[in-house]
Amino acid sequence: MGRVLVTGGAGYIGSHTCLELLNAGFEITVVDNLSNSTQESLQRVSTLTGKEIAFFKVDLLDAEALDTVFSRSDFGTVIHFAALKAVGESVAQPLQYYQNNVTGTVNLCQAMQRHGVTNLVFSSSATVYGIPKSLPLTEQSETLIHEVTNPYGRTKLMVEFVLKDWQRAFPAMNVALLRYFNPVGAHVSGRIGEDPNGIPNNLLPYVSQVAVGRLEKLGVFGDDYETADGTGVRDYIHVVDLAVGHVLAVKKLSENPGVVTYNLGTGIGYSVFQIIAAFEEASGQRIPFEILPRRAGDVAACFADPSLAKLELGWSANRGLQEMCIDGWRWQSNNPNGYA
Ligand code: NAD
Ligand code: WQD
């Protein structure tokens, strides 16, 4: 079936995808600079699957080291997760984000080109839609670079353009742009999961750290949005459903489709208050919270129309909110300090 190169494979979504790839019979190589992860995640994936992972601690900005990885194996497909992803940090350090996420991707593409690797799956994001003009978001919804609300999001949209231009010039290339909504939860084993550095920026890791007693209370960023209960609404998707979507995308690229773009979401939006209630039920813990002002750059509501992925990949999310919270809680309560 060919070996898959996974960049950023030690990270949250990458580690879950490695597990699904191995279970689907693929051999994999991971490159990661471990700037936001630890190799322990991959060791656990190997233990869970009973299969080996070839690992290289390489930074995508080190073109020479990257080239060496390509020299050592023949890759059928590359899945490209490696990126910096903290929205607030990207506002403070935009150059670091453009260099890591855009230059890192260009280096990767150049290595692929030198070594004749033609299939690439890219981690894009619903953030490319900016402030939604209508919901649900389809792949045809507008993506305007000046309407993306932060530099991180702009790196994602810029890379989409880089990859489309590249494929136009080299039509033998196949590229899947996967626009994730809000990935949450963890593998059912409770052995791998999300382990953010420092205070979490995202809702679910914050809520689970309150539940486990690492943080005192949640701040709810605004209760005066035009949503049913006034809090922000998002399309949370179980990370294992997302991982399975990548396996199907790898298979899709073997049909030589050129560039394909898919929303990976459930199509259902939940509010912050609904998340708090679901997590309280899953964990049996109370989640104290206080209402804070809105967070800059946040939109009221964002959710997907995932029907194209269903039609063309045969993919749909089948793990609901309860499962996302139960699995996320199993990971958090079994590993209160993450991988440390
Ligand atoms: P993560 O930080 O857990 O994983 C990213 C991995 O890439 C990390 O292991 C990190 O060490 C590595 N990395 C970063 N820069 C690198 C470089 N220059 N060279 C080599 N390795 C590098 O994040 P994640 O949540 O697993 O996200 C994976 C991808 O999905 C990212 O591209 C992210 O932008 C995208 N995405 C994430 C979300 C989300 O909410 N988690 C939503 C949409 C899109
Ligand atoms: C969800 C909801 C917050 C934290 C981000 C990125 C996006 C994508 C996914 C990568 C919102 C509210 C949150 C808290 C809160 N990542 N909230 N208190 O902002 O939808 O998306 O992650 O591509 O690009 O922007 O996710 O989890 O931060 O927020 O009230 O402490 O929870 O206001 O309504 P978001 P989030």
C-alpha cells in the first residue's frame, strides 16, 4: 500500500492519524521537530498497534535533513500536519508563523518534487472561512485572505494557494485540502490525547483541566452572541473520526483527482454552555465558570456542511458529543499531566 510520510505526526491529530494508518495496513514514517509534542505519543501508538513507526526528529525548515528522510524511503503519500497553531501567539509572532507554516510547507513540497512524490494531504482549517456569511459552511463558501481573523489562519489559506498553484503547474500532483472544524476528544484507550503546553487556548482542553483540578474555573468568552443561549457555537469533531478521514483521503488520492477540498466536521453546532453540561455529565465533575468579555477574533457560530466528504470519500463523523467528552475525560483523568 506504500509508505506514508507524516509530518507533525507526534502531535495531537497526527498521533491519532498514525494509529488509524497503521491499523489500516500502511507503513509510516514520522518527521517532527517535537516543538509541541513528545515522542512518547508515538511510542504509545506503537504499543497500541503492535507496529513500528520510523521516526526522524527533523524540522521542516532544515531542508537538507528533510531531503535525507526522502532519500531513505519511497513514499506514496505525505500527510502534512506540522505547523504552529496558537492563534494568539500568531498575532504576537507573525513572522515565526509565516516562516514555520508557509516556508516549512514549501520546503516539504520541494523535497517531494525532487523525489517524485506526488500525493499530499494538507491540514487546513475552518478558520480559512473567516467570519461566516451563511451557515452551514460548504467548500464553496468564500475564503478571503483579508477576512481571515489572524495570521495563523492566513498561513493556512496561503498554503492552500501555494498547493493549488503547484498542482496547476504539475498536473500529476494530487492534493487533498482537509478543512477541520474543532477537533476534540481522544482515542478510546485513553493512552493518547491532546497535551497542550501551558494554559490551553481551546475550550475542551481547558474544560478538562478544570475537571481534573489543574485549573480553577473556566472563563466563558461572551454570553451575548446571537445564538440560542448567547455563547459561541462550534462544530466539534471527535479526533478519531478526523483521523479516519485522513486514511480515506490517502486512498482518494490514489484515484488521481488533482486538487480536492473537504470540510471535516459533523455538521452540528454546540454552544459553550452545552459543552460544559456534556463534560460535567461525562466526568461527574462540576465545571465552575465565569462570564468574561468576548475574545477578539471570535465568531458567533461556525459549523460545516460535511456532505461533500460523505459523497466523495464515503466519510462521515459517527462519534457524538457524549463520546467526545467521555473519551477526552478518560485521557485527561488517566494522564492528568498529559505525557509528562
Ligand atoms: P500539534 O501542535 O499537536 O501538532 C503539530 C505537530 O507539528 C507538533 O508535533 C509539532 O512539534 C510539529 N511541528 C510544528 N512545526 C514543525 C516544523 N517546522 N518541523 C517539524 N515539526 C513541526 O497540533 P494539532 O492540533 O495536532 O494540529 C495538526 C495540524 O492540524 C496543524 O497543521 C494545525 O494547524 C491543523 N489544525 C488543527 C486544529 C485544531 O484545533 N487542533 C484545527 C484545524 C487545523
Ligand atoms: C471554542 C468556543 C470560544 C476557550 C480555534 C482556532 C481555529 C481552529 C480550532 C486550528 C469559542 C469559547 C474557548 C475558553 C471559551 N484551530 N471558549 N473559553 O476559536 O473555534 O477555533 O481552534 O485551525 O483556527 O481559532 O476554538 O476551542 O478556542 O473556542 O469560552 O477558555 O469556546 O469563545 O466560542 P475556536 P476554541
